[in-house]
Amino acid sequence: MTSRRRILPGSSYPLGATWDGNGVNFALFSAHAERVELCLFDRHGLREVERVPLPEYSDEVWHGYLPDIRPGQLYGYRVWGPYDPNAGHRFNSHKLLIDPYAKELSGTFEWSDTHFGFRPGSLKQDLIMDRRDNARFMPKCRVLDTAFTWGDERRPNRPWSETIVYEAHVRGLTMKHPDVPAIHRGTFLGLTQPGVIEHLRKLGVTSIELLPIHAIVDERHLVDKGLRNFWGYNPIGFFAAEPRYYSSSAHGDFKTMVQRLHDSGIEVILDVVYNHTAEGNHLGPTLSFRGIDNLSYYMLRPGHPRWYENYSGCGNTLNLGHPRVLQMVMDSLRYWAGEMRVDGFRFDLAASLARGPTGFEGGSSFLDTVRQDPALSRLKLIAEPWDLGGDGYRLGGFPAGWSEWNGRYRDTVRRFWTGEGGLIGDLASRLTGSSDMFGWAGRRPWASLNFITCHDGFTMKDLVSYERKHNEANGEQNRDGTDANYSWNCGHEGPSPYAEIRDLRRRQARNLMATLLLSQGVPMLLAGDELGRSQKGNNNAYCQDNELGWVDWEDVDTEMLAFVRRLIALRHKHPVFRRPRFFEGRPLPNSTMKDIVWITPEGREMGQTDWTLPYARSLGFVLGGESCAVDNLTGREETDDTFLVLLNAYHETVPYTLPPPTFGRSWEVVIDTFEARQDEDLIQWAAGIKYPLKPRSLAVLRRSGGVKSGHREGIKA
């Protein structure tokens, strides 16, 4: 298969396959390879028609320029070098490899023993090289022309203080949506349909955070059981989109999705997985990075390079301490931010990206590089601040400019609403932006990304319906998924025939949702929670690409949907619930009121003893609205109403004496979760009287100027 094609030296930059209007430059980094062959395929990707040795090697990059290649050409690589696992090398020229910089893949991946660089089942396992060719079972890389007409598209540029994140899955959100044409269900174009966008707009969310959309490989053990990796946390490329999310062109479909969402004022955030790849541990397949330069791409055990460091729990960890691997990650981020115009990133297991020789490093090369990048540093950067290493839980340890998934917020709020006592001190910190963790280096409340549910765990409905996980459908004997759910089934496991239990569950869901949307920081909702979606108690639906994992748009809890819309509207309208600075507990300028006052059920300000009561299951606070924020452009102070928020996780009514007239003459009830429906005509209560905070409920009252009597029996003026 000797090539007679004319090939020029080309350039070592940029990496990948780059069409310049006349031809294509191919460039592949490999510090330890001895030879690199570019393999060209027919338009169907079935037949390898030519092998072209890349003629130049400079700056540890193999490169060549083919003047007669055009967009659409399918290709892959074969890389020659030593097969010596004990030295960290796993080159195998019999394996067709995916270009790490490929921007689109053609064809599907099929599992075969030929993907392994060694003979599976041999006595010496991975030490003996396998010589079978795997090309027929591999997807092929496609050369792209990235031209696209953006028109008048502009980034929404939502301030962090106004942001409400909606975590969703491309397929999961659209597969059952009645307004999405069948051909577009489960794809990027499905998210562009008017019915989907209108739902997001009416809901009031500002940013949609998409679970991983990068190209992945379904784990073999899942395929053998008739399942697939639904969530997508098993990447094999960081520039190409997963083929199952588009029909014709990943590039065009994705850009169209971004364009339509931006036109509707909705930001696009990508969940990205740069901590590991689908090649797994030393017994995994050779698909790309391992066969290109294993010693450079992966973190190998010091002194024992046959083995991989596994901070991801998935068999390997990418080595971002290597400058070329760091470059790949940064190039990928810039590509999605620049070429594809996304608005931010959520970094899966972000602690592993900042690991150095001594463990997690707050000043790691990755964190420092992102922070100084003129484009990326202005986007929304969200860390999942942990990994599976011994010192991997780093909540609050990321530098300024980052927001972090606040797992402690999730756990504290869940535990409080199950009725656990002695939590009000911790709860107060979570409700006010977790300044105990983020109040340093000029960080703001938006450093805390608050969530109660996410893709990993129970849905909101299941959180109040199950106390145990029910993951039997995953085929792992219910051993997978966490047991630390901090959930309460309200007296019956799973669907209940008892009306009083169903009513309590709906109230508990309202309590949880109201707590989330009225807390300082950035709230994140799980797609479908506003509709009352259930996964039947499965808290690890990563492999359920079916109705269990999809959002149900037919069986909708309309009361919950209306309640969530009202809460979000309240948050948008009132900046007192989304302050850009932490509370200080001090009097506001030109006012006798403090920015926040914590009150006891007797109506007095809480003291030290009140915070330490082990049986306390209720909490109340007043948010002073006289000064919520300062407009950065005009310097004017933004004012708002003053609100009283009351939370009661106790099983009996707790009367709260409303703050005295110094706070205002009366208080009007804005929200009371004890009632499924809220009155349009706000009920007002005089200052100084007792408000009966019902069992397991949350109430929000707004300071008012007068008392309207006679709206409901028992109202006192």
C-alpha cells in the first residue's frame, strides 16, 4: 500500500487536520514515536486506500501537507515505536488510531479483541504485543471545513448573580418531547425546536449545562448486557462530538443549536471530561492516546510505568503536567469556546486536572493557564471539586474565578428536610453562599454552585419517595451507585397508594426546590425535576438510554411546574435572593437594619446558645433589601424589598413571632409550601403576632406597609 501521493513538509502547527482552502495539513504530537503513517480511507470508511508516511518531525510533532486532499476525507493514524509496557511504551502499528484533534468521526465503534494492543487472556497479559488489525471496527476521522454563518448571534453574557443553571442531557431531554420531530429527537437539532426552547424560557433558566457531548466509547461490559454509556463520561476525543447526537454534521448541528439558544437568551455550558479517556487501565484497548504516546499522555506510577494512576476511577488519568497534554486540553477548550461559541464549562472530577507530584495543587499549570487565558477566563468555569484520589476532596480549594459544585450544600439541605436535628448552623452557612468555604481571595457567593439533585443520584421526586437505591436495571446486582442518599420516602418505599403520603412528598419536593432557588449562590436544577420526573429509584442511571433515563413530557406534575416557575420569577425579580457579596451581619448604609438577621420562633435575634440546640429543626431570617448590590457601571445602590424566610423541618407546627414594627408594620405571605397552590391575593399579617409555620413547610413573607383584614379567617391585625 505504498503511497505515490505528493506530500509536502507542511507545518507542526496547528495540530490535527487543517483545511486551508488548497489542501490539508496533518500534524500529530508524539515525543517517542519512530514513524507515523497517515491512513486514508474511502468515503464510506470501509477500505483503507492509502498509507502516507508523514515526512517531517519537528518539535516532537510529525507532520505533512497534502495539497490534493479536501474536506470530507476520512483518515486515521498508525504509529510505530517500541512495545515495552514496563518502560511505559505501548506502540502498536497494527492498530488504527483516532487523531486526538479530530473534529468529527465517521462510522461507529464496534467492540473486538483486535482493539487490544496485547493478546487478551495470555499468561503475560499486556506484555506480549498483538498483531491483528482493528481498522474495520474503528470509526474514522473526517477532515472538516468549519465555515458557518452565525448571522447576528451574540453571547447572552449573563452575570453570575443572575444565572440559573439547568443540567440536561441532549438525548434525555428531547427523546420523548412531543414537539420534537422524530428525526431530531436525541440530537442537537432537537434542542433547537420551539417547544423545547419555549419550555426553558417560560421556566426562567438562563443557562443549559449539557452532559458530555464529546465522542465516547460504550464500555464493553455494558454492550454485552445490551446497555450503553448514556451519560457520556467515557471520552475518546475532545474536539469531536458524539455521532449519536447529530444526523448529518456535528459541526453544523452543534453551531445551529448554540445559535438558536443564544437568540433566546440562553447560555450553553458543556460538561467536559479531561480527567481520563475510554482506553482504561493497562488491560484496556488501544484506540488513540495509548498508541500515540502512552508515556506522555497518561499519569503512570513512578518507578512502575506499566501501571496507570487512577484518580478518575475509570482506569487512567490524563497527565496535564505534560505541556503537550495541557496544550491539547487548552486547545480543546478554546475550540469549543471560540469556534463553537459555548459560554462555559463544567469540569468533571476537576481535582485530578490540578494534580502534580505532591497531589492537588491550587497553583497547578492547568489552573494557572486557564486563569490567564484572555478568552477562557471570561467564561463560566465550574469545577466538580473532587476526584477519587486519597486527598481528592477539594471543595473550596479552587482559585478565584471558579465556581464549584457544592456537595456539602446538597447533603446539608437534604439532611435538614429529612428532619435531622442540630443542623441549623451548617444550614445557615449553606443558605447564604457558604462563605466559610468561599469567602477568601475576593471570591463571591457565585463561587458556590448549589444543587440538591443532579444527573448522578436520585431525581427530586425519587428523593422524597425512596430511602434505598433501586439500580437492578443496571445489571450490577444493585451494588453500583451511592448509599449515602440522605433521602426520606415519607413512610412508604416507592409509589404509594396513600394520599397523605403523596401530599407530603409533594410538599417536601416544594420545600427542597424553594430552598434551592432562594439560597445565595448559583442554583442548578436537574432537567425534569420541575415536571416531577422519576427514575423509579435508580440513583445511577448512567447506562439507561431508555425511558428510565429520558425526561417524560406526558406525565407532568403541573402544580410543581407552576411552583418552580413562580420561584424562579421571584428570584429574578428580587436581587435580595442573589446578592453579589456575602452577608456581614452589619447595619446597611443609611439604615438601622442589618443585611441579614437570624430570628428565633419568639421573634428575637438568635444568640450563640440558639445555634447549638441539638433538637432545632426550624430556622428563620430576615433579608434586608435596602442595599442589595452596587451597579458596577453607575455606582448606584440597588434596593429591594425586605423578606422574611422561615423553614420548618419539624413534624409539628412552629409558631414564629413576626418581627416587630421596627422592621415594618406588616408582612404579606408570598409563598407557603404547605399549600400546593398559592393565593394571588397576598395575605397580610401584622408585625408582632405569631405566624403558624406548618409542619414540614417553608414560608416567604415580604414586608408591607399595611394590613388587609378579612382575607382569611384567623388573620389578625
